[in-house]
Amino acid sequence: KFSFPIIHCIKESAENDSRLLSILKKRTEDIDVKRYAQSLMRKSGSLTYTRDKCVVLKVDILKQIEELGGNPPLVKLIKLLDVQVERLDVGAISEGGDEKERTSKTIDST
């Protein structure tokens, strides 16, 4: 299975650019290779596109909840998830530490 940003990156890549697919097929544990894959997704705009799509979906979901009579607990959950999306730094390429560690720090600081 491929995630939304991976699918976007593959679609946005030039026809003969199979770097990301090659990395994914290897199922590597090499952090530098994983960072390179992240940089490919950042350069293609896939992470920004994904975050922007999440924002659009949030607005649509909140509108539909309201149209269906409202649901305060669900609205609260959607807004909580949105805070996590807003805090993503999709443009930065990290200098050390892995994605799980940075994500954990971001979530813990909320």
C-alpha cells in the first residue's frame, strides 16, 4: 500500500524518474535513504499538497457535520486532528533525529 503523499509524488515525477519507487521496493532501514525519499517528496510538493488537501477536507467535514445537525464531540475531534496537521513542517529537511522522534516532540508539546 502507498500513502497519499507517495502516490502524489509518483504521479508528479517525470516519466523516467523511478527513484522513489526504487527506494520503496528495497524496504530499507537506512535513515539516510529514508531522508532522501522524504526530500524527493518535499521537492515534488507532495507533503505540502497532502497538508493542503487535509485542510480542505477538514472544512468540508465541518460543513457536513453542521448540515446534519451538529455533533460537538466530533467537531472537537476534527479540530484536534487539524492542530496536528497545522504543526507539520512539510518544508524542512531535518538534520538529525528520525521522523517518529520529531512527531512525538510536536505532539507532546501540544
